[in-house]
Amino acid sequence: MDEKTAELRDLFVDATGSETVTEGRTADRGSLLDRDDATVGERLAELIATMRDRYDFSTSLSDAAYEHVVRGHFTDETDAAIAAAVVDDDSIDLDEGTSADIEVAADADTEADAAPHVDGTDVFRARMDLHLVTDADREAPFAYDELKRLVLAGATDEELAAELSSDPETVRRYRRVAAADVASMRANHRFRDEFRDLLTDADIERSLATDAREDGLREAAEDIETDVSF
């Protein structure tokens, strides 16, 4: 490899690599845009309301609680941590924000019984309602692609359990994941992507990566042109 070829190779590596985009990102997410949190909150509320109207939400959590779920998801909080934050937020009225099918343990003390009960299961179901599926959610003890195929075909929980040789409880959990993936796909991942763009710098990074690649390729092309002899 001659010197000029080596230089061009380095230009292409620099142009198509990610270091020029991610280097120096020490600030919190969202820092590349001076986003107004009130405006972001309004848009989140609009998206959640639209999804509630379009889909059959599986919990009775309030829209404000669902906003907690979205924000917590994009700051990599666990479902249990998000549930605790929802309960601790005095601005949320949780009287109508508890999951109808979650039972408090019978031996819980009086104070715990009186408190609204929200746990990681509620948050998991809310994430599925919002199409916020993670890779970890898809780590099923059977072939996930086969599960999605069966869900698309309209298989019941009993049929899924039989086909996948699994127990009904496990099937029900992963069915929620597959159904969320299918619903997101049918919506062209619109809601998931807009949530991400509102709460992270993903849209900015995509733009910077495109610009960096175009600038680097343009410079490389110019170097090639100036080095051509006839």
C-alpha cells in the first residue's frame, strides 16, 4: 500500500467511524438541543394519549405514570426503579393508577395496604403498551421469531404453550413482548422512534454521522481528483 492509498484509507475510516460523533459527549442526554422540558412533556402527553386511544392499554396507570415509564426507559432505569419513582411522585394521582390485576400480599401491613400498589410488573406492561421493547425482553426460553409468527397468526395462549413446549405463565409474558413488537412494526415504529428522538440525542447523532460521512467522502474524492495525471 503506497502513502497516498494509506491516506485515503484513513480518510474513509475517519469519515465512516463513530468517534467524530460520540467523542466528547459528556453532558446529559438531550444536551445537544436546548429542549424546553415543558414542550417535551406536552409532546409526550400527546403521544401517550394517541396510543391510549389507538391501543388497548393493559394497565390502569394514568398518563402521567406512563410518562414516567417513557422517561425512565430512556435513562436505562429498571422497571422496579421506575415503579418506585411513580409511587414517590406526589404530583401523580395513583387512585386510578394501579393495575387492576395486581394483588397486594394478604399479610401486608395496614400502611402498605393503604398505599397505592405499583410494581415492576405494571411498568413492564406499560412499556409493552408503549412499544418500548428491549433486547433483554426478547430473550425467551424458546425461539422468539417462532413466537412472533404464531402471535401474528392469532394463536391463543394455550396454543402457544403447546407449540413452544412452555408453561402458560411464561408464554403470557413473552406474548406481550411479541405483540408489542408486532404493533410497533405495523406502526412503522413511529411511537418508539419519536419517544427516543424527544428524550435522547439520537436524531442529532444521525444527522452528524451523515454530515461526517459526506464531508469525509467529499474530501477523499477531491484528493483522488487532484492526484489523477493524464
